Amino acid sequence: MTWGFVEGQIYNRRADIHARFRGQMQGGIITPAGAGMPIIIITGEEGHTHGYADRLREDGVFEYFGEGQRGDMQMVRGNAAIQSHASEGRDLLLFRKQRQGLRYLGQFIFEASHTELAPDTEGLMRNAIVFELRPFEAVAGVPDDVTADDTAGDLADLRRRAIEASRSIPAQGQRLATVYERSKLICSYVFARANGTCEFCSSPAPFLRANGVPYLEAHHIHKLTDGGPDDPRTMIGVCPNCHRRAHSAADRDQVNADMLQAVQTREA
């Protein structure tokens, strides 16, 4: 979710972020306390001063240098929060520091990380962590790419692969699978388990996708967003009506609790 921020709009760090979420008043990674709170990262905060800078790749991935002023960067504190944001159900929001304030660039998802040599605050070269962040919209569309072949085969095998995918987090310098590929494996299992029927209201899928797969949507019961890797045991394949109800209805908390029970029954 966007948390009310509009891409391209300028915001005040103190009034629009800290007054609402609290979190660290300095630095480029803000990790407000509390389950489900977003992680906010700010580009342009330190890098130019030290001789390196975050950058946008041609494939749409944003490369963001982690935090750590001296010596090799470590996967701790804010860096660890970025790496684990999806598994903890926390949205990752990116802002660019400008003279007028912070410009909102959008919601992103951690895909992988690698290390590069870059100077620290004392000008000494060290290993710096570079996060590879994929725009959320690029991952949220994964279900459209699930084909009949992806959902065919032994359900137990699809389940095993989906659970393995949900647990895999690429280590530094490794790309075991992209967020996109992991998400596709998980959605394939969820849609295979649903077998063309809404797992909540039991209605048949309202129509077929262009590729012949029954149109259902993947809902992440324990997360504030519907995109990125998740545990298939807390995801449900639902019709568009039930999906909107889970997000927008007055009784959405009870709806999500009932959905979780429905999934647990199927997974038993």
C-alpha cells in the first residue's frame, strides 16, 4: 500500500513521516517500531558526500547503498530491516532527498543485494552493501503470468516448491531466484490449490484469463500489501469481490480471520 503518499509529490520529513510514524530522525533508513509499519529509505542522504551514489538501472531496479559510516557495511539494523521487510510484512517506501523536502518515488521490494568497493566517511575503501530494489508494480502483476502449465502437476510438489520459495532470501552476491520468480511459484501453488474456485466464498472464477487460467487473485492474509514473497500457507486464492472485501469492508478484520481459517483447513 502507498500509505497515502503520491509518487512525485514532495513531503516534509518531520511533519509527514516522523510525526506519523516516528523512527530515526537522522540517516537514510527509517524503521518505525511496531508490527506492519513501513520501512522508509531516503536516497541522496549520504552517498554523494562520500563519492558514491544510488542509481536506477535500465531494467528498472533501483540500487541503494546501505548504511554504515566506517569499515565494511554489515547486514544489521537498517540494512537487515530492508533485507527482511517482505517476510515481516513491512512495506518499503523510497524517497529522494531534495532541497524542497523528500520526493516520494514509490513502493519497492527487496530482490537481492551485492557488495561493492566504496569509500567510507574517512575516505578508506570498504565493502559496501548495495540493495537491488524492484518497483512493487513489477511484482504485483505476477499472477497474470501464471499459466495452465504452472498450475499443472502434483499439488504436493507445487506446495513444496512454493514453501521453499517463500523461505529463500538471496544472500549478498547471490541470485538464487528473483522476487518475481519466487512470487510466481507461490501464486502457481495457490491457484492450483483453489482449482478454479474462490477459496473463501466457493464461487467459480468469474472468467478465464487470456492464457486460459481461471481468474482468481492472490490475497496475502497477514500482509498489508499484495505483492512479493509470502508463505503460501497464509495466502488464499479468491474472486475479485472477496479480495476487495478483505481490504476494504467494515468487517475486514473478521473476513481475514475467516480466510486464514479457510486456508488452514485446506492445508491440514
